[in-house]
Amino acid sequence: MAKISAMDIYKLLPKTNCKKCGEASCMAFATKLQNKKAMVEECPIMNAPKFEAKKKELVELLSPPVKEVWFGYDDKNHRATMGGDEVMYRYELTYYNPAPFGIDISDNLSDNEIKERAKYIENFVFERTGEKLTLDFIALRNASNDPEKFKNALQIIQENTKMPISLCSINPESIEEALKIINSKPLIYAATEDNFEKMLNVLLKHKKETNKEFALVLSSKQIKTLKGMAKECLNHGIDDLVLEPHTHPENISETLDKFIALRRSAIEKEDKLLGFPILGLPINTYFYTLNNNSISQFIEEPNKAAGIMEARTANTMLIRYADAIILHGCEIWELMPVLTLRQALYTDPRKPQAVDADIYPIGNPDADSPVIMTTNFSLTYYTVTGDFEKDGVKCWLIVLDTEGKAVDVAVAGGQYNGENAKNLIEEKGLADKVNHNVIILPGLGAPARGDIEEKTGWNCVVGTRDSSQVGDFLKKNWENILEKIGKNN
Ligand code: SF4
């Protein structure tokens, strides 16, 4: 599918430049729509009857080939949103809606265990490059197959958290009971070829009686069956669908083949019946005994071998189109690689990852503290400041605007240079902050030393290649450096 241009969108807008959408012109609004930074509804002029046909055309034009589906609460801070993809490969545009991660809770746990696990999931956070990486939903698993237990567990979760919930049961009676008390839009897992008719009846009854929304996972090993079920659901007005073509951790290539086939059908062939987010279930790892790869009892207790396999399965699925995943293991060593990969995958490749250029005081420095120069590439900045904090380094950190490039790349590209450094040093008044004239450069910045000394008039010393060695380097050398070349009067 060809990428939609801002001009394609502009042609359908009213072109009055009235600014009622908050933008300076219709073209500016078109660019925001193109980048998913605005909704068509934000142009009030389009609500006039004479624009009805164009509005419809515009909404269709902007609808991604993979439908965006959300569940959770009306309040956007308590929602899990998935899908909305427009391209097969990230370099073609970007991936929207970072895949939500759900952690299961078994309804066989005690009330207190359910509460504790729900709280743990809600409060889990791992900070990386200044971003707080969190979990997104609770997958309530009807392990008991008892509708009453399922409902009771749901009640406890709702009373103790405001996490979006996936109701996981293939028993239509359990789903029916849970739907009676749920206070948010759930993701229902799942309608299968075996329970399809009964599940559909339960859901249609719920819809008719309450008019409440839900999203539904369709689960089958056969893509043809998924397509048939999707058609039936759409015919009944159930259109928030998610596809689950079965996850086989012991045969991940077969699983990935199906993920890829689904995504190709949606994006390249524009098959509307398969244009829905894909759910991956790395949690299935816990259904397998790891000795002989055969299906066995679910392993509820933490299990290192299963956890490693689960993390590996999750990472593989994320790379190949999983729009949401459900995990069982929730220890930091298992979640860290998966969260890190998701952060990298859903970073917009068109935007450099950068922090503001500035001179930052690190660890309450004084006039005798060293001055160290790095770049504004986020990963560099957070690695450097993390290492400095760990080693108790006190310094003035010059963070040069290198357009978000790391030191070696910025040296090669010419952004880590004397002119840039001079402007920042003067603008931020570095000379008034310290009583010496020394800047320590990272080892990889050595080629720029001459230029920086010449343009800034400051003495440069080349330090270590790695910021984890700076603490030690300063302990051994800073007094000497100050003594020999740096101290002003
Ligand atoms: S409100 Fe609509 S018509 Fe007015 S400037 Fe914005 S896009 Fe154009």
C-alpha cells in the first residue's frame, strides 16, 4: 500500500484555513493527521453536512490496513492499544502502538495472591534511557474452568487495580459470568472453532442487553478458519477483533510463518478480514515440559528454563508482528530484554533520540570539579549519567547538540566539533561555573581535540573510552591535571 501523503489528505479537507483545529492552516492539520498526531474530528468544519462524504472518505483513507484495537477504560491512561500498523518494515515509516504486554493471573490463586500479583503487575517499572517501561494489562486466566471463581478473581482485580483486563477462558459460561461485573472494555480470549457458536451467542446477548464494548480474540491454527470467524463476527457487528494463530514455543518457525502470512495479507494484499492485530502467547512455554517438548500441566511456579524460553519466544514474536503478548514470568531478568526490544522497535526511526543540549551539574559539583563533554544521544547521555551516579562522580557535563548522534558517529559526521562546543560553553557561561580551563573528552572524541581546543580556547584532555571507567580515571588523575594545566590563578 502506498504511503498516504499530506497532499492526499489536504485535498479532502475544507481548505478554509480557519484555524479552528488549532493549526495555522489546513495543510498543517493534514500533516498532523498524516503523522497520527490528530483525529479527523478535531476539524469542526468537517462536521457540516456538506462535508459528510469527504469526511467518510478521509476516515477510510486514514484507516490503517491493520485495525487499531483498544481495551481497558475510557480514560486513555488506563488503556491498552494495539495494531494500527501501516507498513511491513519499520524503516518504511514507523510502527505505532507499542505492543501491550499482559501478565497472567490464575483464578486458582488465593484472594490475597491474586491481589498481590495484580498490584505487582500494576506497579512494575523498569527505567531505560529516561523512559519508564511498564506492563500494560492483566490476563485473567480461567485455570479453574469455574465461572464463579473466574468472576471472583475479576472482582478482586478490579477492586485493587485499574489495569486493562483480558478475560482468558474458552468456556462461554465463564465469560458470561465475568461480563456481568466487568467495569471496563475487556479483551476476550477466545472464540475458537470449537466454542465459536456458543461464545458468539454470549457476546451478542451481552452486546444487546448492555450495549457495552469488548474486543474479541479469534483463535485457530488455520488462517482460513480465522478468516471465516472474522467474517461471521463482522456480519454481526463485532469488529474489534484480534487474531491468534496459535503459539508453539517448541516450533517457533511455524508460528512465525503464520504471523508473517497474516501481516502480508493485511498490508500487501489489503485483506480486510485479516486486517487485525495479532496476539502472541509466549506464556504457552509454561504448558510444555522442557525435556520432551510435549504438552503437560501448566507450570505455575517460577521456572528458570521456561522463563528463558518464554523471553526468547516473546522477543522473536515481537520482531515478527506480534501486536500484543501475554507472559507468565514476571521477574525483571525475563522482562528486561523484552521491554528493551519493544522500546527499540517502537522508536520512530525518523526522529533522533536526543536529550536537550546543556551543561548539566552532576552530583552537586563545585568550581574545582571536572568538566566532561559528551553528546546528546539519549542512550549515551543516560549511560554516562548512570555510570557517574554509580561511581559518585561530581562534574559539569557538557551535552553537545550532535543531532542525537553518539560520540564516534558525531566525530565522523562533524557535529562533535569546536564551533558547537564554543557556542554552548559561551551561552551557558561555563567559565563562571569553574575556576579551571580543562575539558575532558571521551576516548572516542580524541580526533576532535585540536578543533575544540582551537575554537574554545580551553585545554582538552582525552579520558577513557568507556564512561564506566571515568570515576577511576578522575580519582587517579584529576588533581594532577588541575595542578599541571588547568587551575586559573
Ligand atoms: S479547522 Fe478544518 S478547515 Fe479549519 S484550518 Fe483546521 S483543518 Fe482547515
